[in-house]
Amino acid sequence: MPPLADAMQSEAPGQKSTARPEAVRVEAAARLHLGFLDLNGSLGRLFGSIGLAINRPRTELVLRRSDVFRGDGPDHERAVRQLQRFAKLFDLTSSYEISIKNAIPPHAGLGSGTQLAVAAGVALAALEGIDITPTRLGEVVDRGARSAIGIASFERGGFIVDGGKGGSDRAPPIMIRTDFPEAWRALLVTDPKASGVHGEAETNAFATLPPLPDAAAASVCRLVLMQLVPALMEEEIEPFGDALTEIQKIVGGHFAAAQGGSPWTSPAVGRVVEALRANGAIGIGQSSWGPTGFAFAASQEIAQRLYDSSIELARGVGLEIMIVEGRNRGATIEKITNT
């Protein structure tokens, strides 16, 4: 399938082309949210996100016209609701059927909601020949309000840092987007029994947590600009991992009050991630509100050794470990003319 940027239409925004495929397939991968730059906000901007697109898990869907709105597959009810909102936005009178072939697990800290919503909107736009950006689609369904990492991952993949939310309604600007080293791997520790803070509880958590002390926010920004990003670009995994672990310590400690007093939504995930670190993993933490935890390795061989060292511990408490790669390209879209 071609990259998304190559497949989108080129008409003026809102205009329709004459091409009408019978169906559209979209594939969008998960992302890790690695931390926030500034939870203080005294400079007039808040949040500022660090993220990484990864090659799996991923959302894959197929959209076609139908006599009524309907769907099948994991999380299809949410996808149908998003489709109905997009159809109203586009002033469409047709109905559609969406088939979810694969879905990123919801409320796991992997960006499932943004990827599903934007994939559905992009599929509908491609099906009906409407030119609209993923950023605008995300705004319609209230995605990207605090972080632009999910939408940027959808568009371009790679390692991303955004500039946080200012006083306008615009999505946070992307300050850094660079490829993630091809050899490096991340180990994800997942807990299917737990869910990260989401929905109204997430909104309340952000509203009630106190501002991060100015000195702590300054420390995170320095770690990102003077250690994390340069180490990534020079492919030096040890200083990258040291910076990431320290960022996670600061940010995770701040969010602990909303997670039962722990930096880990799932304490079991925390124990397995710490075991990976003890066995040589680099750069540990929790993605977003979790429960997914992560640790990095310099190669597939090292990642496999780490996996082997901790998989029995993980499975003994109902967890799983997955080795993933960075994904240095955006979502893919395929117009199907003969189904």
C-alpha cells in the first residue's frame, strides 16, 4: 500500500474528485507516548509531548458504501460513531460499512482512539474524493487537544516532539520529527486486565493535578533537547535510555497521584519492566496512562535475549511481552476498485 501522503487527494479542501473507488483500506500503527515536556505552563504553553510510532500493534480497516451505517470487528461500534460524525461534517447522505480487521487495544496507552478515528475519517474522505488533512479530522472528533503525537504518527511516523498547547484552538506544532534507528527495538509489557485512565477520569485528572514545579519542567526540557534527541540522532542508545528513564521518573512521579500513588497503572507491569532493566534493557517507563510499559534495546538480538529472560515472569502474572520496531512512515491507504 502507498504512503498516506502519496495517496491523499490534491483538490482544494472540501472539494470532491471524480474518482469513486468501491472501497478503501487504511492501516495505522500504534504509538508510544514517552512523556510531557512542561506540565507547569507558566510560559504560556502546556504539555509538549514526546512520542514514537511503532510497527505494531496496528489498526486496519476497510470502508465501503452501504444501505445503513454498520460495522464488524473489534471496536467497530466506536468506528461507526466516528463515521457518522465525519459524514455529517462532509454533508454526505450515503451510509457506510466499516470492517475492522485489526485494532490497537483500547485504553492501553498506545493511541488506539486517535488512530481508529483518523483512519476512519481518512478512509471516508478517500472513498468520496474529499481532501482534508488528518489534523482537521482529529479536531472534529476531539483528538490532538493535548498532544499532536498521535496525528503526527499517523501522518509521518518516526520519533516526534510537539510544542505543547498554547492559547489558540490549533493542534500543538511539531518541533522535531526524525527517523528512529532501524536496529533499535522496544519491548512492550502489556496487561490485558488493566486499563489506563481515560475519558472523563482523564479530564478530571489533568484538571486536579497541581502544576509540575518549574524546575522539574526545566529539567525535562533540558534532558530532551540536550540528551534524548541528540543521542537518538547519533544512535547512542545508552544516553538516550538514561534521559528517557529520568524523564519518566519525573513525569511518572507527577502522575502517580492519579494512578493510585504509583508511577505504574499496573504494578505487575512495573515489576516486569524493572526486571527487563535489571537484565540490561535501556530507557524504561510507561506509555501515556498505561498500562503498557516499555524498555529499549540496541538490537533484535538483545531484545530477544531480554524477552527470553522475562517472559516466564510476565506470563506468570498474566502479562505479555512484545518486541516492536520504530515505524518511520505514516499510515497507508489503498483504494480498492474491484471487490
